[in-house]
Amino acid sequence: MSVDPRSGKDRRHHISEKAIQSAVANAVKKAKIPKHATVHTLRHSFATHLLLNGINLREIQELLGHKNINTMMIYTHVVRNMSNQPKSPLDILMQKDKK
């Protein structure tokens, strides 16, 4: 929500996909992340963390907007290959803030 400068009313403004992609690309560059990372990378990370935290695959399918459950099967392979359950970087930051 933000104030519309023309009317002065609070309104919801949408951002284009291109603007989000550019923002992520700039953040990756600014953070000097050596690997290729995109908005799609964030979707995969989001889905993987949800699955690791016990969220049902069908619910994740709904959240990501996939029509076919077979599209989601990649996440089960990723999770199965992980020996230690990683914590989300945001969860780690939140734990530090609580100390």
C-alpha cells in the first residue's frame, strides 16, 4: 500500500515482473554472490524450505501455482539428497536478534 500522489488516497500499486527481476539481479550483484541467482532461484529455495518444514507438497503446489504435481517432484529429490536440514538464512537472523 502507498499513497497515490494524484489522489492522495492509499492504494495498492503493483510492480512489474521486469522490475522485480532487475531488483533481484542488482541485489545479487551488490552482494557479490558468485553464483547465478534469479527470482526463480528464490521460488526453488522457498519451496524447498517449506517442504523441509513439513508443509504438504500439494499446499506448496498451490502456493507456487503449478498445475501438475509432477512439476513439484523435483523438490522431493532435492530434500531427499540433503543430509542435514538447513535453516533458512532469515530464521538464523531472527534467532540472533532474539539473543
